[in-house]
Amino acid sequence: MAIDPNMTPVEVLRLALEREKQAVAFYKEAAEHCNHPAAKATFLAMVEEEKDHLRRIEEDLDRYFYQDN
């Protein structure tokens, strides 16, 4: 799914969440199938980066859209 100009900011952030979840799954799978130690470490580091992105997006959704400001 691409970003539609008519999407609300919340819809765009929800889309971003889904893409981050897909990225986590991608890097986890890459690490599982990787025999090269340095590459495996890189993939696992990317999993943590994507998890951090998920956390930040969820926090922003809560802070700016789901709670009274």
C-alpha cells in the first residue's frame, strides 16, 4: 500500500507501523538463514533498530493523536 494524499496522519503512521513490522520480520528471517557471523550480527542489529522505530511511532501516536493534549 502506498501513501495516498487523502490519508490522515494517523493512517500514515499506522501504515508506517505495518512496514516496520515487516522490516523486523525480514531482518529476523535474514539472520536465521545467515551463516556469516558479521552479517548475522548486522541483521540482528537491524531488528533492534526497526523495533525502536516501532516504539517511537507508537509513542507518537499515543502522544499526539490518542491522548488529550
